[in-house]
Amino acid sequence: MKPHQLPVGPNKLRNVSLTVSLTVGTPPQNVSMVIDTGSELSWLHCNKTLSYPTTFDPTGSTSYQTCSSPTCTNRTQDFPIPASCDSNKLCPATLSYADASSSDGNLASDVFHIGSSDLSGLDFGCMDSVFSSNSDEDSKNTGLMGMNRGSHSFVSQLGFPKFFYCVPGTDFSGLLLLGESNLTWSVPLNYTPLIQISTHCLTLIGLPTRYSLKA
């Protein structure tokens, strides 16, 4: 698969989150996702509330699928509670994080649109309820983009062994590059491995701003 580029939103001094904007579904819906190199499954808010007004509407996408996703029907062991179809033809998924944040919803798949490419059948969590340790910042985005070495992370599903992001400043956008660098203006890139251990945590060692991560 050819490399893809996504803009990374300006950094807000006190907010260290890096976000990317893209579209999901058919017809495409605009979403913004926080890049998380420590998470596997990407997910989107699917239940609009006062706390989370920016959501993805699965009922508005003709390409949205739940139980037909192979990840659900194969009962993968990658989740604390193995996914499987229930009597309502939904595939419940529960995610939890080290900062005590958690989210509950359903495992699903849909088309992710990046640049001129339509990437169909990507698994993600369509979450109905989210508990966040930083709700003020999280409510500004539609979801999270998991970028670790797990089999259901965004980069793993796309088959990219490495990715690169340029951290933005306070008033300009950065860049997320999926795949090998072919930027004519860039210096040669050095890649820092993501270390995978049994607890699904990652250790990042010596990561300079303009270096990238190898998944």
C-alpha cells in the first residue's frame, strides 16, 4: 500500500494531544482522532451527548458493519473480554487504560478515507459511553487512533511497518506519514522501534521531536 499523509492539528501549549482529521463512512463524515501510540483499537464516539457533541453517526453510513466483521465472528483474544455477536446482532467491546479512562460500545468496521484512498473494512470501536480522566480535552475530538503494534491498531490493519509524525507548533499544522517517507524536503529519517511486551504496554526510549516510530 502506498504511503499516506494526514495533517496534524496545531499543538495548544498545555495540551500535548496530537490530533488528525479524516473522514469515515459512506457518505463520509468528518472526524478528528487523537494519535495514541500506546493503544491498539481505534474508536469513535457514537453517542452524542452534552459532554461529547462531536460524534460519528453509524446509522448515517451505508458501509457500517458490526457482526459481519471477521474480528467479531472469530472471537479474537486481543480484548480483555473476547468479542462475539450477541442476540441484538451487536459485538460488545470494552476498553480500559492506565489512567483509569474507559469506553464501552461495539466492535465495528467501516470505510476510512485518507487523501484519495478509500480504506474499507477497518475495525474500530463505535463507543456509546466514555469515561475520561481529561474530559475537557477529549470532548473536542471524535475519538482515538490506536497506533501500537497490536494486530488491530490503525497502522497494523493498513499493513504499514512504520510511520512518522512531525509535531506541530502552536500556530501551524504538523504531519502524520503512514508508510515509508518519500518527502523531498525532509532529511533522512531515523526510526525508533516500538517495544512490545506481554502486558501490551510500550516503552519509548530517546524519541526526539523529528524522529518517527516504527510499528
